[in-house]
Amino acid sequence: MMKKICGKVFFVCLILCASATYSWSEGEILEFTCRSCGYRGQFIQGSNADDQARNIQHIIVVCERNGQIRSIKVPLNPDIPVTGEPLLARQYGTGFSELLSMRLPRFLVPGNTCPLFPITAYIERNVCPINGHPGLQYAVVSQF
């Protein structure tokens, strides 16, 4: 009887520890694939404890002008100063996406003139931002 109880307690503790480890991860490495053009790339999204202390997070965006997907850093809280990040992107209103024919939040990075749009809109519409054809897929490669 005691072995069964200890076994069940161990199993419950194991599940709780595994779920706690999962809930601690606050960032992911995502891989995007466009079947129509053969594109494949990995990008960081989210933040770790060091990033949070500096008030930054990574987001994945698209520049339609040159067909580029990239990860940029934005403030977690725009009202709090950011430390140690000179090229921080900020959201500046909205812009019109030619590929999706809709208005999207627009991010700008200092020194870059291309408006950057969140990749989530392209995922929802299943549009490859590289060539505009259907078939954008993504997978979580790892978490941090």
C-alpha cells in the first residue's frame, strides 16, 4: 500500500516539476518554412530573465520590401526606460501590407526605412512573406 502511495506521489511530483519547467520558459526559437520558395529560417521570440531586467523582448517581423523575416527587440513596457539596447524598435501606428491587403501594426528600427509587420498576420493568413504564395509553416524548435 505504501509503495503505491509513494509511486503516485512521485508521479504527481514529476508532472508538477515538468509543468513548472515549461511555465518558466518565456521565450522560444521558432523555425519558419515556406514550401513554395524553399525558405527556412530560425528566429527568437520572447524574453529571458536578463532581457526582462533590461525591459526588452524579441518579436518576429516581416519586411515586405525585401522579403525578409527577422527578429527585433522591442520594449516590454514602453513607459519604462530600456538599458543597453541602442537599436530598439518601436511601434509607430499602422502600415498597409501589400501581400495581405490589410493594415497591420508597424514597427520601425533606427536606421531602417522598411516598415516591419508582425509575422503572426502572415501565419494566420498562411501567406509566405518571402514570395506571397500560400504555404507558411512554423515549428517550435526550443524554449528558453
